[in-house]
Amino acid sequence: MTIMLFGAVGTLISFVIISLGAMHFFKKMNIGYLSMSDYLAIGAIFSATDSVCTLQVLNQDETPLLYSLVFGEGVVNDATSVVLFNAIQRFDLSHINSTFALKFAGNFFNLFFLSTFLGVVAGLLSAYIIKKLYLGRHSTDREVALMMLMAYLSYILAELFQLSAILTVFFCGIVMSHYTWHNVTENSRVTTKHAFATLSFVAEIFIFLYVGMDAMDIEKWNVIRNSAPQSVGVSSILLGLILLGRAAFVFPLSFLSNLTKASPEERIDWKKQVTIWWAGLMRGAVSMALAYNQFTNSGHTKLLGNAIMITSTITVVLFSTVVFGILTKPLVKYLHRPPQPSIPVSSFHEPLLNGYGHDHDHDHYQSDYNISRPTTLRTFFTTPSRTVHYYWRQFDNAVMRPLFGGRGVSPFDPGSPMETGVREWPQGGETKQQQEGDP
């Protein structure tokens, strides 16, 4: 829920701030004509984050909560930005009336929820096929191929129905990791883990290569040769709006999320908030792709406004990736230093507590000092013991896992029959029966 809060609601807040700020400042600058659709597209373009640099620095084992928040918020953020961009392109913004906002919101939520539903269905279908059908079972090659093809099927179906493929693949991956991944053999699990990690790493390299190639688009730089101050001003304004847009939702939404957390380990402290805010400042390939989609015609344009927006997008992407990316590792290292081993102080208090009595006496001793606190908004959220997560776990254990498989339900199988059928001979050349004394 925190990831969806940051990725969906936070992206909408950033979209509104960037769009209104661009509309306010760019109309006062001589950068050419930009329509209402262009201003809204600018908000969607620069709401798409690229948290690759931060994820490369963060350690998933040391800060699992922070890593999950940054990764999940980045993926949902990209998907929400693409859905917003597609919704903007579907509407004629030259005639805005009172019903426009309702139609736009309806189109956005229609794309969002249909893409989510399609991803969940595709993930459940893959889990059911691998669990129930004999096709490809106990074969590492076929299981890995089937998992990849089913994940790619969700992407193809989303493109076929003109939905958000990024959002569909994201939720399909969540469902497959919860059900499908546990239905295959242990060898297939290890293979898929390393295979997808390798493909992800190679894809990131190609993305940065393509961004660098886009920066060498000489035609756009020739168009703005006589308007260099306007281009620098537009890039600076966009960087300022990005900083403001991230801060406008990260810190308030973190405060709201902390109200629902009972344990301190689940809360987002100020160090995590600063890291999440910093992770979303960098822009990458999604922003470049959306900018070229909006401001180019058949791959090239001679219009001053469109050329300035393309070159400004390239400048923002390169500046945020290089400058903010270089500063990411020192910032994360400073904010998340590993805790120093502390020497336990046990000379005075522990003998008294250990000699007080049995464990229940010790608990009673501590309960005497539990002072009741006044009711707050946090206790209002944390008081109910039957939460949505509790009911979902009950339904998942009773219905979903027996049908689709999952952790603790699917039988453990180390590998294929050929791999598990290899007989391990004991040392000394003796068989197991000879060692047990059988003739």
C-alpha cells in the first residue's frame, strides 16, 4: 500500500505541480507555441523517475524495506506516468468543459485498473498452467521458457488491448513471484533468478546507450542555436519543478504512511524519506521516449518550441543522471551507515531483572510500568486487529494457494528426474547396502 501510495498518488501530485509550473513559467518565455496538451504532457514526461542509480547503491539485505520502497515506487511511477501520457493523447484538449476532468479521470483509472487486472490474470494463469498441467514439468529448460513466455504474453496482451504494458508486466511479476515461482523445481528457481537479473542488467546498459545516442541529435541543437538562454532557462525551471514535485508528496505521504505502522521498524524515518526523495530526482529513458513521442513528428521537427523541449529533456536527463548519480553513493553511505557493535550494559540492571522471578513475573513487572497513553490518530489506525492484510492472508491460505500453489504448498523438488536420479556412491567404492551389512 505504501508503494502504491508513492507510485500512484505521488506521481499524480508531481504531475500537477510540474504541469502548472511549466504553464506558468513557459508562457512568459519566448520558446514558441505550446498547446494545453503539451503542458500536460510535460507533467507526465518529467513525473517518470529513474531510480537505477540508487538501486545499484542500496543493499537489499541491509535495508530491505528501503530497497523495496524505492524499487516498487519507481516501477509504479513509470507505469502511472505512461498511463497519464496515454490518457492525455486520447483527449482533444482544445475544447475543455466542465465534464473534461471527469472523463479524463475515468479514462486514467480505466487504463490503470484494467492493466492491473490483466497482469494479475496473466500471472494466475501461468501459475495454474505450471502447477496443473504436465507440459514442461520437472524440466528446467521448459519451465524457465514457459515462465518467460507467460510473462511476455502479459506484455503482448496489454499492447493488443491498448493498455499500459509496464503496469501489466509489473503486477504479473508480483503474482508470478508469489505463486508461479514456487511451482517449479529448485533448479528452475535459481535459473530464473539469475537469468532475469542478467537480462535486466543488459537492458539497463542498452537504455543508457540509447540515451547517449539521443543526446547526439544534432538537428535539435542546430534549431535552438540562437535560443540557448531560453533552453538553459527551461532546463533550470524543469529541474526546480522536479525537486519541488518530489518533496511535495514524499514527506507528507511518508507521514501518513507512518501513522498506520505500529512497529518502529516498519516506519519510514527521515533518512529513508530523504533517500526516497533523492532516488526519484533522476530522469531516464522513459522521459526521453515520452518527450520524443510528444514533440517530434516522424522523428524530426523544425519548430522552436518542440526543439527546445527535446533538448531540455536531454539536458535534464544527462544532468540528473550524471550529477545526482555521482552524489548518490556518498549520500546513501552517509545516511545509512552500518550500526556499530554496542557493548551490552549488564552490570546493574540485568541482575535485578534476572533475579526478580520467573518470566511471567518479569512480564508482570514490566506491565506495571505500561502507562496508558491518550488516543491519537495513530492508535485509530493501528487498533483494529483484523486488518485487510489479515483477511487477505486467510483467503490466500484457504483458497488461492491450494489452487495456484505457493510457498509452503507446492512440494519441494530439487531438479528434473535426470538430475535427481543420479546415484551418489559412498566413499570407498562400497554401496549403501554393503555399508549397512546386507549381503
